[in-house]
Amino acid sequence: MENIKPDTTIVIFGASGDLTWRKLIPALYNNFKKGRLTECATILGVARRPFTDETFQDRLREGATHFSSETFDPAIWNGFSRRLKYFQGNLDVAGDFTRLESFLNELEGGQSNRLYYLAAAPEHYPLVVSELGTAGMAS
């Protein structure tokens, strides 16, 4: 799989959940299809489940084909799915944010914009925001 150098990384916390599967990825796929996402964008899912990039992509493809059935195009999905990456981490473990920062730095290979999306339960928001700051991931 080719490594795409991102200008912007979208990081989705709680990426193995229903919101990502039913809403976020179908919406991002449709925006990609319409040319609204740059070719350099990377979408990184963060969750506890033991997915690989490939198993994560396969799961999200199921959601996109089901919830974007009228607009789904396998060839376009293949281009979009190259941008989908996965990081296994627990929102309740501070050390996972440090590992995530290292992973993102390696993935991005230099300066990059980041957009953090909290697709986790609201009770996790304060902890995630705090840990992003502690890990130096939000300034």
C-alpha cells in the first residue's frame, strides 16, 4: 500500500463505533467522490479493537456500501480507502496518546494540520482533550 504524505490528518477517536460506520465515513467518502477532500488527506481511526488498516478499511467499506448505496463506486472507494489508517489505542490510557503522537509524526513525515473528531461517548471528551494537551498534540 502506498504511503501518502498528508497535509491534513483527520483523527477519529472512537472510530470502531456506529457513528463512524453509519455517518462519518459515508459522508467523508461522498465528499472525496465530489473532489472536496484533497488527495493528501489521511483519515486515522483510533479505537480499542484489534484492527489492522485492512480490516478497518473492510469494515468501513461495509458501512459505505450500505449507507451510501446510491453513490457507492468501488473504484472511487479504492482511492478513498488508501487514506484510511488505523491505530489501536484506549482513550483511558494516557500512554496511548504518547504512542499516538509518535505514530502520527511518523505517518505525517513533517508538519501537518490535524482535525480531531470525538466519535466517542461524551463522558470521554474531557479526558481526551486533557490527554491531547498533555501529549503535546494540541496547542
